[in-house]
Amino acid sequence: MLSSATVFAVPSSLIASVKFTYGDWYLGLLSLSLAVLALVLLYRRISLFVHSICVTGKLTGWHESPEIGESRGISYWHPKVTFVDLDGVSHEIIAGAGFNPKPKMELGLPMSIRYDPACPDKAKVNSVLHFWSPPLVLFMLSACAAFALAKKTGIF
């Protein structure tokens, strides 16, 4: 009969064959850091999702953001959305995700907005691109760094 220690035992040949160098620790630290950042961001997004109210806002304009691609002359266009909270106060947000080229969306287009009533100025556009993709991208980058570490150390 096999004990639980036998089932989860790692072959000593695998442990002996894995050699960590100084550079490998950077990959491990990078992977771990990105995973922690992704978890924190995911927690914040889930918290906002649970405690938020969904309202309909309107596209009121575009915010040009040349900082990202300034050296190549590239601009990203972020939607400006105005919404009215439950207290009747109007707020304008600039969405985090930008587009290039500038989309040809009509001004006044309705957009779904999620906001926490305690802090309506930190509202988010309620779409997969604007709401859920940042933690997903961080998780993917973390997985890439972990895979590179595993490949470099000979685990894969």
C-alpha cells in the first residue's frame, strides 16, 4: 500500500537535475511579483464588482494619450464617459483601455458603467476589455515568466 508521502514524492533525480543560477532567481521573483500584482488587482476588481452599482453612461468624447507611444508618434484614444450616480450627481471618467486608431463611435453612445457608491469617481467601464483584462494580462505574464524559469532550469 502506498502512503501519501509516496504519492507526492518528487524523484531525487529531478531535484538533483534542477540547477538554479543567479539569473533564475530574477525570473522566479518576476513571476511571483506579477502573480501577486494580478491577485491584488483581481481582488480589487471582484470587490468593486460585488459592491458596485451598474448604471448606463454616455460616451461624451475621447481623451488622447500620446505618452505610451510618444517616441513613435502613436496616440491612444481613451473613451470619456459621463454617468449620473444614484444621488443625481454627474461624473466623468476616462476609461483605462485605449484604442488606436481612434474608433468611429458616435458621441452619446450608451455604455455600461460600474461604480462603488462610496467612491463614484473610481468607476470603470463595465466590459471585459476595461474591467477584467488587466488582471488576466498580469496572470499571463506571470505564467510566461514561470514557464521560462521552468524551461531554463530543465523542469520542462
